[in-house]
Amino acid sequence: MDKAMSPKITVELLRQLRQAMKNCKYFSEPIQAYIVPSGDAHQSEYIAPCDCRREFICGFNGSAGTAIVTEQHAAMWTDGRYFLQASQQMDNNWTLMKMGLKETPTQEDWLISVLPENSKVGVDPWIIAADQWTNMSKALTSAGHSLVTVQDNLIDVVWEERPSRPSTPLITLGHEYTGLSWQDKITALRAKMTERKITWFVATALDEIAWLFNLRGSDIEYNPVFFAYAIVGFNTIRLFVDLKRLADPAVRAHLQLDSPSKPELNIQTFPYESVYTELQAICAALGPKDKIWICDKASCALTQVIPKAHRSPIPYTPLCLAKAVKNATEIQGMKMAHIKDAVALCELFAWLEKEIPKGTVTEISAADKAEELRSQQKDFVGLSFPTISSVGPNGAIIHYRPLPETNRTLSMNEVYLIDSGAQYTDGTTDVTRTMHFGTPSAFEKECFTYVLKGHIAVSAAVFPNGTKGHLLDSFARAALWESGLDYLHGTGHGVGCFLNVHEGPCGISYKTFADEPLEAGMIVSDEPGYYEDGSFGIRLENVVLVVPAKTKHNYRNRGSLTFEPLTLVPIQVKMMNTELLTQKERDWVNEYHRRCREVVGAELEKQGRKEALAWLMRETQPIV
Amino acid sequence: MDKAMSPKITVELLRQLRQAMKNCKYFSEPIQAYIVPSGDAHQSEYIAPCDCRREFICGFNGSAGTAIVTEQHAAMWTDGRYFLQASQQMDNNWTLMKMGLKETPTQEDWLISVLPENSKVGVDPWIIAADQWTNMSKALTSAGHSLVTVQDNLIDVVWEERPSRPSTPLITLGHEYTGLSWQDKITALRAKMTERKITWFVATALDEIAWLFNLRGSDIEYNPVFFAYAIVGFNTIRLFVDLKRLADPAVRAHLQLDSPSKPELNIQTFPYESVYTELQAICAALGPKDKIWICDKASCALTQVIPKAHRSPIPYTPLCLAKAVKNATEIQGMKMAHIKDAVALCELFAWLEKEIPKGTVTEISAADKAEELRSQQKDFVGLSFPTISSVGPNGAIIHYRPLPETNRTLSMNEVYLIDSGAQYTDGTTDVTRTMHFGTPSAFEKECFTYVLKGHIAVSAAVFPNGTKGHLLDSFARAALWESGLDYLHGTGHGVGCFLNVHEGPCGISYKTFADEPLEAGMIVSDEPGYYEDGSFGIRLENVVLVVPAKTKHNYRNRGSLTFEPLTLVPIQVKMMNTELLTQKERDWVNEYHRRCREVVGAELEKQGRKEALAWLMRETQPIV
């Protein structure tokens, strides 16, 4: 695998791509620039190897980034999490565009500044989201250029050994995991459609389709999803998927393919690729008032099949919203998954404490050990994202992933940061802990304590019903800001239930403005950090559940919300400068550690994991 | 004046308006709905009497609100500041649409729900902003309706005694007040135009034009502006204004109308009304690459004169941005204005304390006294907005203005809230204090203390350079939220320098997402509140200056900012439950009061205002 932290040499690839950009086999006129977004045709965040086109062309393999190649230039935009990593993975042919910094131009502004007059900018319409297309097209047009669709993907043209699209077996999930049958979900969706006078709904996001049908797959590493589309009308349900996958009798029975209970719950199945022509056929038969719901983040290709007058684009689909609010069964599952996950992490930390002094534990072996311990837990399916196991300066690379050539040995002298999580059949986890196994410096402790203060400020925040998550972001930063510090990433993301570890429509970020209000039952992460380039990284992450809060008053009967931590893993007291904590913050830490003892302690006891239990008891002693 | 808190009877007016909506004298086909926005042709917040069309048709006279009349319905949208007031001023023909509540439909959604198929919705293109037009038009079109321009304003058609447009004398401001000549401002504007490859700039906002030319007027009450447009190219400056106003030799000399220093600084003057035809002429002569800057909040009428290919709409003009960052002269002027203002308020509060027990002071007489005391200060021009002087339940009407029929007597038993400010030639003020002259209840003190905590949290916040004001809004609410309380308005707005008391492009609000980052030299208000309907209102407002902050660290050399209060009026200690304050908050209060003593005390001494000085010294004793 070409995932090394040494730069990928791209001279020859860029030459070939630029040749393709001039090759009239692909379009009527040559294009002067080609955009390579990072997503797939479903705008997935994590993608299958066959879809890693941006990585292929520039070498940078982070989860977010867009490459643009012109005749003279090649540039790649990514956010603060990836500045270091991208600069290490790309060669000199590429300019790194650091998003979020004042001096960094937008893709549009940059294109306008480098392109000759009347240029054509090409993009694969399946890979670019409809809303991105619209914004980009508007900006380019107003500067005298044009954005054009290129049906053949030009990266695929120059990619000789491109892997094929995966088609893994499907897993069916019963009521004990989902709490709601797919039939009930379809019925609820149709009720929303009726309410908004919508006749068709096109589902393109892979996690929404998996959630809707209570199915899971493993087409994309870490994400239990499968390549599919779905179109739902009032009398039909059309599922587009590699038909070979539906041969499994369990799947056939689950979907009632051979004996639908009611005609309107009859699922018609079609090959994955035929979604385009089927949607065309549906559109050809629309009545004048018919409206089709499609997410404005769906592909430009599929969106443009729907005539504008019939298109009703939405920032978040009703499935996305319904999926975000977990039902009682899902919440129970998420709680169980987090207890099991805490057991594995307590074991890991007890083990690390013993092993690190021997000098034999590396970032990779620690990550492997974490996976091994998690895999011993019931219903373990796999990791929910690549483990970030980082020591010292590697900790400052926000989405670092240890590789043989960067692998550092854990020591008593450096801060260790581990951000990891797993998929269990009952839930998804994502937790970050930062620890020191020797004696942390005063500055490391100071920064850790500011991050902890931010974590607590969000976790303990009480806010009115209807509040959007982005309004809480500054709470996480206030203590850092006061000392002139900050971190260049958001504070939290939605977390799926045995689904994607990142999901919409809510989050906690200074960047997110289109987020939906937080509601009881939603699950998000709370993960402020601090990164000292070349020295260390700190992040503290819990997954938290939005719950109703009891307050002294109740203005306009709006009701209040707060968070309940689902993650129950001790936060290292050794890293805290407890003098910087207020009494309220100390109380929070003590109450949190009391719950870790109570809940995870009982499970460790039950599983007979004595060393981990002893570690837990010691690490959760109250601070004064 | 028809500003009573009893509802305006609108049966006959609505009948006439609906008749006009069907009268083909005004358009080719009848319209099914007519929108009446609250602004004027310059999208001013405060407007001249001739432009109070929304008030005329529905009776509601708050500063923000949009009325829509259909054949069957009449509805008016306004925000949380005005819910009570609007419900009292409108009769049963009108439905109050409470913006910001979940159940309230947007104007677009409401129109779509009530209109018959294929309806035409009319609006005066001079009164609606271009961005509002675009959004409304898009929404209506997608639902099968259309938004159409109606050149004759239909409110004017039914408004028999409509006042004429004011044309007050112009005031010229010298360098000692502005710190920058209009010639330098034009040169800086042209530099921005060069930088962004812009050939023309159209100024439509009245405060921007006043700022650009260092001129003031009094066409709009409380706002020292004058009706005008300006168009700036590289070789010409065109000013559109009632030409009679330019007869004054001082104005002629100031603008160098008779002897321009350089050809490119020659101001050509045109009648106010000719801006439309002049802009048409400019557009007719444009080269293919010429671009015109116009604010996307400018009128739809003027925006649409510019062919789309030549239009470069911007959310905030370069004048708006330049005006927001005050120079050293302006900052010095603002400081002086706030000291004079504090002198007047200290006198007012000392006087109230003496007079209230006699039972003779009313909301109106207190407001009059405040104006009288301010008018004794040097360079006083007038008030900067109508004084909100409110007792007990009236305090819960957020933008209350006392009227004879609502006028309450100040007493020892009720909370008194006064939000007032003035225009001085050297600066603009805006300050709110909430006081009790007897013994406040525990609940009143509790709420006041939460509001104070919020005020301090914003005022003392330290944040990185480049932070947008909306990221600070939640700091103002955290203490209220924790107890289940909140307030339904933003936390702060930009403040002009001897200009509008509300100005863009920065502010502190959960609603503002298009705000520009805060910069040293910007001036905003910090004014959280709490309103208990039917009982009392609390608000604490200081005008604060953005200043660099010294921090222990300096992440990525970004630098940090904080606020320095310009308002220096004691905050009533009697209203505080000091036990709810942290030590840091107590320190803030004591340091603030120390500065009030030092700065305002010296001025009171100088002006020989002994009683006020004694009051100040007593009210600023340190709390423990």
C-alpha cells in the first residue's frame, strides 16, 4: 500500500492527467483544469480503494481534501487536521492549500487567479455534490469561465491498476438491535413525504440506506455499509444493489422479497448501475405537481436527472434526521457497546503501564493490542476508523495513523494520544485519551487541563431545546483562548449506531452553520484538543448522549437539554493541573470517575479482568 | 402621531389595498399577495415618516417587521424583541408571526400554504433588498408562483396624507472628528477596487455615504444621515442628493465642488432621483470585463439595473468594513462621548433616587430628564434612538417606548430599565442599566446576576484574531441557560461613530452567520437580558471596543483580542446576588467600578456636578 508518510512522486501521473485533459476523446474541447474531489458517488467520507482517486493523484490519504490540476499548477485543499500529514505526503508538484487560514484562497478564487480567460474546468458529475457544483459553477461563470461535466473519470483513465468495486455479504439486523422494522421506517418516511407533499424520495447516502433497510455490509473499511441506492414512492420501494448479494435466503426473508406482506411494502430490486436510467424513467412519468426529494449533497449527476421544477433539494434528508435521534433500543445498544469498549481500553492502559518501561511497545503494537482487546468483546465487528496511536510529536498530526516508517516507541518521556473506536453489532464507539506514563511537563499539564476544562464545559452545558450544536463550540475553547491557545478542528460530530462514526445532521463546530438543532436521543462526540507542532498532541473525547436537563426555571416552557457521557474511560489525573480546575470542574471529574467505577468496574468484575479492574480503581480515585 | 399601544383599526385600509391589488392600472394582471417590507430604498433600519409603510398598513411601529397581505389574510413577521408590542399594536385583521419560534412558518412557506395555484406576489423593487428578492423569488417559483415587481408602491396609493421626503441641512465634519479626509477614503476605496478588479462601486447605504464624504444630515430621526446615493469609478465620483442642499458654501468648500484638487477627486452632483438613469447610462458603456460592486442588501431595483455579468454583489461593502474599524481619532471621540454620556446618566440616577419616593417621576419624565441632562453636554446633537424607559411589566417589552397611555410611575417596588443613547459630534452612545430604587425580590436579583454573568463573560472574553462575533454569543447565555432561562434577542451590534447606533458588519448573535471577523478598533455593544413577561425586564448594556489582548501563549502567532468597555456607568450592586458571582466576576465588577470612579469621577468633578459625584462614589464601592 502506498500510504507512506514520504511524498508520492507524481511527475509522470500529472503529465498523463494533463495529456488526458487535452484529449478530445473525453470531451468536445480540452479543459484547462480538472477537479478531483475526495468522495465517491455517494459522497461518503470514508471510501473504498477503487474510489481513492484524490489520494492516487496527489499522495495525500486523509479523509478530506480536494485536488485541482491545471496545465501549470496542482493544488490540494484540506483542513487543519491534515496540514502536517498532507505536507509530508505530497511532493513538490503540489501546493498545499490550508483551509481555514485567512491567506488561503478558496478553490474558486484560486482557479480564477490562475486560469487563462474563458477556461473550462472539468469534474466527474458523480463525484461532485450538487450543492458544490452549483457554488463552483456560479463562481466560475461570473469570472468568465465554465464548469463542465466529464463523463469519463480522468483519474481512472490514468490509473492502471484500479481495484474493482467491493460487494461484500449483507448482514440483517433484527428488532433487538434496531428497535424499529424497515417497514415502520418506510411508513414514517412516507408520512413525512405526505406532510411535505413529496411524491418520491431518492436515497443516495450509504448509511441512510443501510439504516432504512436494517442491513449492514462491509464494502467500505470501518463503515458497515454497502453500495446501493434506493428510491421510495408511495406504492413502490426500489433498491439498487449488486443483485448477487440478494441471493442469501436470510436477506431475502428479511426484505420479504419473495412474499411481501403488503403491496406497498414490496421491494423491487435493480442492479446498482441502473439507478440513473430508472430515475430517468420515473422523471419521464411525473405529473405536473410531483416533487422529488433529493439531498443537496447527492451527486450532481443524479440530481440533474430530475427536472428542476420537480426537484426539492434538502440539506438533510428525513432519513438522516430520523437516524440521528436514537430510539430506546439503539441507546441501550450504544450504552452496552461503550461499556465493552471501556473494558478493552482499561485493559489496554493497564497493559501499557506494565509494558512501556520495557521499551517494546510502539504506536503500531499499541494500536494492535487495542484492537485485539476489543475483538475479545461480544458482538465485535471491527474498528470504526483507523486507530490514531501517536507518541510525542506524532500526536500533533491530528489525524495521524502510525505507519512502519513513522512508528515511534512509547516511552516514559512523551505524551501518548490514542483515538480509537469499534463497531459492535449493538453500537459504535469513538474515544480519545491522552496519557503520560512518566512525568508530564508543566506545559503539557497546563494544556491538558485547558482541554479538559473545554471538554467539561461542553459535556456539562445546559441549553434550551432547539439549540444548534455550533452554539456550544466556543464553550470548548474558552479556557484555551484565554491563554492564547486553540485547536483547528471542530469539537464534535454525530455518531451512528453500528453505522458511520461520523454522521449528520448535528455536530459541534465553529464551521457548521447548516446543522439541525440538538434533540434528546441524539449522540455526538465532545473532543476538544491542543496540538503543539513538533512536540505533542492532546485530545479528550467522549461520545455523549443528548438528554433532557432539569433546571430551576423553564423559560417559555421550552425545556432544556444537556449531555450524558456514554464513554466511561478514566481521564488521567496525572495529566491534570488540578489547581487550574474550579470546584465545579473537580466535582465533574469525580462524578465521572465514580460512574466509570460503578458501571465499567462491574463489567470488569463480571469478565474477571482483575488487572484492569485494579487499574480502573486506582485511576478513578477522587481528586481534591 | 399614531404610535399608540392600542391596535390600529385596519379594516378599511386593507379593503383599499386589496382593491389596489386587483386594479390593472398598476400591473398587467392582478396580484394575489403584496409584501410590505419595513425598510426604505436604502434598506435603512430606522426610516423617515414618509417610508413608514409597514407601520401605516398594520399599526406595528417596531424597527423590524414585514407585512404580507393576501386576498384573505394579513400577516406580519417580527422577532422576539417585538412580540408583545406587535400583538398590542395590530388589530384582529392581522396575524402575528413570531420569528425564531419553531412553529412559525417562514414568509415563503406561509405564502405557499395560503396562495391559490399560480399566484403572483407583488413587491416594490426599491424597498426589497436584492438578496431577499432572490430568496423569495426562488421559493415562490419552485412552488409554481411568481414574485413580480410593482413600480407604484401600493401603500402610497392608499396613503392619503403621506409626508414628503425630508431634506435637512448638511453638516461637514473636519479632520479632528473623522481622522481621515473624504479624499483619503475615496483613495482607499479605489485601492480595494483595484485589488479586486472592480471598475465601479455603487453606495446605497445612507451611513456609508455619510461616512465616505464626512458629511452628516438629519433626514432620519436619531440617525445623522441624509438621503443620497454615490457611484465611484476610477476617474469620477458621482453624488446623488437633493441639489438644494449643496447651496451651502461650507458644504461646497468641504466637497471642493468649485475647485477640485485633482480631476479624479472631482465630485459630480446629480439629483437624488437620477441615480437609476445614471446607473443605466454607466452600464450601457461598460467594457466586457468591467465589474460593478453593489451590496447584496441594496435594493432589487438598483441591483437589477446592472447586467448580471457585470454585477459583483458583496455581503458587506468595503465602506462598511472600513467604517467598522475605527481609527485613533474616532476611538478618542467615542471615549469622550461615553464619558459625557456617563456624566449625564450619573446625574439622572442621583436625581431619580431623590425624586422617585415623591411618586412624581414617570417613564416619560425620566426619559425627558435623561435627554435634558445629555443635552447639557458638549457637542450634543440628539438622541441615538428612542429612549426605552420602562418600569415593571413594561420592562418585559423589549423595545418598549413609553407613551402617554402606557406611561407608568417609577416606584420603590418595581424594577426600572433604561436603554438610551445620544449622538454627539464626537461619537455615538448606547447604554442600558437596570435598577431598583427599593428592595428587589430574590428572583429579580437572581435573574439580574445571571445577566451580569453573561455580560462579563462576553466583555472579559479572550479570543483569537479572526474570530467572528457570533461565536461569542453563547458566553452571554450560559449562566441563564443553566437555570433554564434565555432571552430572545442577539447580544450585540456594531455601533457607528456619530453615525447609526446599529451598524454592520459585525455583531454578537446566535442569528448572524454572515458577520465579519472582529478586529481591533471595532466597536460593538454587549447587552444580554432577561424578560419575565408581565413582571419585569433586565438588560445590561455597555458599548465595548475590540482591543488586542495579552495572553500567556500565542498559538500560531495569531494574536488575541478582548473588549474594553467604553461605557462607564455603575452597575447597580443592590441588584446583584453577589454569592452567585465567582471571584473572577467580582474582580471584574470592582475593576469596572474603579475605572468609572477614575474617569467619570474626574469629569464630574471638573463639571462641578457634586450630587452625581457623590452618587457615583457610593455606587462604585468595591463588593467583597
